[in-house]
Amino acid sequence: MSNALGISPSVMINRMVDQSGTPQNASLLKVAELRLKLMNAVDDEQHKAAQLSPTGEADALPLSSGAVVDKLI
């Protein structure tokens, strides 16, 4: 199994669903739930960064790897 840096965010979310033991019939709902949590966490992080920025604006957190997903969720 590869580490969290070497996988994409969507694969990390699918791994989290699989590791949670979610039944097959509910896995799509769990993916949607985790994706919503991820988007909310990204928005929160961007808001925090904007508050600390001298301009009051901040770039969105790039979802470049599974490690970012693992950190936020």
C-alpha cells in the first residue's frame, strides 16, 4: 500500500470509506458525506488564512494528495 502522499484525494476518500466498514449499499452516501466534510474543511482553512493575510484574501488550499485529505478530515 502506498503512502498518503502518493495517492489522489478521491482514492483517499474511497480508502476512508472502505476502512470505516461502511456497507456496500451505503458507500456512495459515505463518499458524499466525506466529500462535504472535505469541502467544508477547505473553506474553513481558506477563511483562517484570509484572516491572517494582510490583504484579507487567501488562495484555496490545493487538494493535491491524499495527505491533504487525511489532514483535513
